[in-house]
Amino acid sequence: MSDLTTLLDGDPAACPIHLVPPKDFDGWRAAPPEGAGQAAAWLAATGFEGKAGRHTLIPAADGRLAAVLLLTEPDEPGLLWEAAALAAALPPGSYRLAGEAAAPADPAGRAGTFALGWALGGWRFERYRKVERPRPPGLVWPEAADREAVRRMAEAIFLVRELVTTPAEDLGPDQLADAARAVAARHGADIRVLRGEGLLAENYPMIHAVGRASARPPLLVDLRWGPEDAPLLSLVGKGVVFDSGGLDLKPAAGMALMKKDMGGAAHALALAGLVMDGGLRVRLRLLLPCVENAVSGSAFRPGDVLTSRKGLTVEIGNTDAEGRLILADALADAEAEAPDLLLDFATLTGAARVALGPEIPAMFTDSDALAADLAAAAERCGDPLWRMPLHKPYRSMIDSPIADLNNAGEGGFAGAVTAALFLREFTGKAAAWAHFDLYAWNAKARPGRPVGGEAMTLRALFDVLSARYGAQ
């Protein structure tokens, strides 16, 4: 399920949910609000402990459900996932946040956070198998929630999850381009798709080289939106719909999740949708190089030297380091317009996962100010990322004796850093640039985050972009 049907317009009989900070639990238990049923007796009889994240169902005298008590810090970003856990745990029925009608002002956005978490808690990927389950509980829209903001973010997260979880058989370069066309049509954006030999005709040689071995031709999505006099925001996403590793073939275990190697493109597309839906005052450009890294007689080879769009030559040290090649051509195109901000997204290196694990995207930037804004937003939103160093001495690791660069580097050390340093060679004209190396996948199920594709950094990034550019 990928809609917002678990959020309801209204129900006067909805059961109230009381959000109580753990430090206030003793006082609440001693004097429960009116309408909280047999709260005091029930809490005493069940030995309910006032620990954060716990909830209990409080009965009325006639046995009906009178109220729900959730111990939480309403001002903390963890409220998002506590709401998701509650949505999955409660019995069918209608619920509402207690006290919202009396307090419609919510400058911290807690009601919206709760509503978004509730929606995420109800999401399932059901394209190939419908799972019979009870009707999920519904939450009456909190009065203070910004419905459009919740809808916008939920749909962006759902889009990433749907795209990343879909197998490569059903999501090739053309299907990824179709997803971009749908987003463009929704917001009245201009979109152009270069395909196959057209990439060579318009000087995207490395995108073509990486994708030419597949029966499904490589392509480049180029979307534009917004007024010409606004600051230019350029987004680039790695769209490798499946990565076999090329002639440097991955082992079977290494290919198991390679349908998700287009996760960077999914993130860039979802963020573009957020920017357009939110009406930010930017001139937006989205570039998605979309390829399948396959094996055939026309595959590019280790030891080949490719000439990039920028003119820099690249020796191929490993055909499994293909993502940075397609990104380089797209980044070179983007930087030529000297954007105010250039962001790229990629499921790029296993080294980033070794360093930070699957839940924390690695972020690289030369801009301390941008890094500080992103770190603050990540903390505020509970949407983690971590700045990694662009250590200049490591640039020598991607030197080549016969070309300007090597795509794989030497020694096997600092793989995420050398990949970012490679990309930086193609971003110099941008006023500010940041690269996000992310996993885009939940390896284990948690509340609101089932196993499968996952959106990372979207909430933090949209927070930064909204503060930076505002609405038109």
C-alpha cells in the first residue's frame, strides 16, 4: 500500500492517543485527563512502566477502548518512528491525537511528524504479492498538521521505496525514465530523454560506454523546471538499474541486491518532486544517467581509456566502478551552468557501508557552511548522515600513468573518499557541491521501515533547501 488512506478526515468516535513525556508519567498517572477511562487503576493493575517508546491500551468501564497512552518525547525526532510503531501495533479502528482541537498551533510540527510516521507505518510493497491483513488503524488528521507537507514527504518516500524495491526485470532504463516523465507531468516540468546512440551524438561518452553492453540501451533524463531568474539547483542521481560488475564480474552474493543500484536516481527524482511540489524558488535541473552494467561482446573492458564529456581521460581500473563514470558525464553537464548548488546521489561504494553501516549515508562536500546546515537538519529531522573527508593527498590514489584519472584507485583503501575525489573533478564550477553515498535499503525490518528500498536524507535535505530557497 502506497497511499495515505490510513489518515482520515474525521471521526467523532475516534479513540484519543495521549502523548506523555516519560518525566511526566507519574503526574499523568496520578491525575489522568477526563475521558482516559480507567487509566489509574489499569496502569497500577498491569504494572505499566513509564519508559520511553512504550504504549498501553486503556479500557473504559464497559470494556471498550477508552484511550491509548504513548510514552514519548513529542519534541524529539524519534516521534516519527514511534508513531509508525504505534500504527502497526494498534487494533483496527479510528484514533486521534488528544488535545489537538484545543491546541491547533504547533510550530514544532509535532502533529505533522506523527501523521507522517503513521503513514509510513502503513506502507507495504505489494506489487507481486498481496498480503491479507486486518484493516489498518486510521488516524484522524491532526488539526495542527500541514496536510500538504505530510502528503508531499510521504509520497516522495514511497516513490523511492517503490522504485528501489522493484526488480530490474521490471525497472530498466526506460521504466526509470517513465517514472521521471510521470513526475515531470505532475508538475509541468520540461523533460528530455537522450537514448542509445543519441548519447554519443550529444557527448555523453561514458554513460554510453557503461550501458552499451546491455540489450536495454543507456539513456539520460534531463528535467528542467522553474523561473529563469531563480538560483540554479542541479540534482544528479546514479541510475544503474542492475550492476553485474561488467567484465570484472561480481560473485553471486555481490549481485543479490544490485537491483537497488539505481537508488541514487530514485533519491534525486524524489527530491526533485519535493522541490517542485513545495514550490521552492529555484531553477531546477535534474539529470539521471540510466544504464544496465551488463556483460556482452560490446562491454567496456579493464584497461580501456574513456574520454569523458569534460575532456578528462579515464583509465578503467575496474568495470565494477561504473557508477562514478556515468555520474561524471552528468556532473560535467550540470557544472557547466555553474549552479548555485549541485547535489549528487549514488549507491556508490561498499567502503561507505564499512565505515558507517547501512543506516548512515556518507556526505562529502568542500563547503563547511553547507555541511553545517546539513548536519543540523539531519539532527533536527532524525534523518542521519555523516560528513566524510575529501582528503586531498588521497587524490594520488586515482592517478593513472596513461590517462588523467583511474576510476578504481589503487591499494583498496579509502574507497568512498577516492570515489568522491573522482567526482569532484567534474564539479568545480558549482558554487557549492555535495555528494551522498547511500545504501537505499533496509536490511532488517523496523517500525515504519520494512525490509526493502528506503529513502535516506530526503527529509534533512528538503529542510535545508526550504530554508535556503523558500517558496515562490
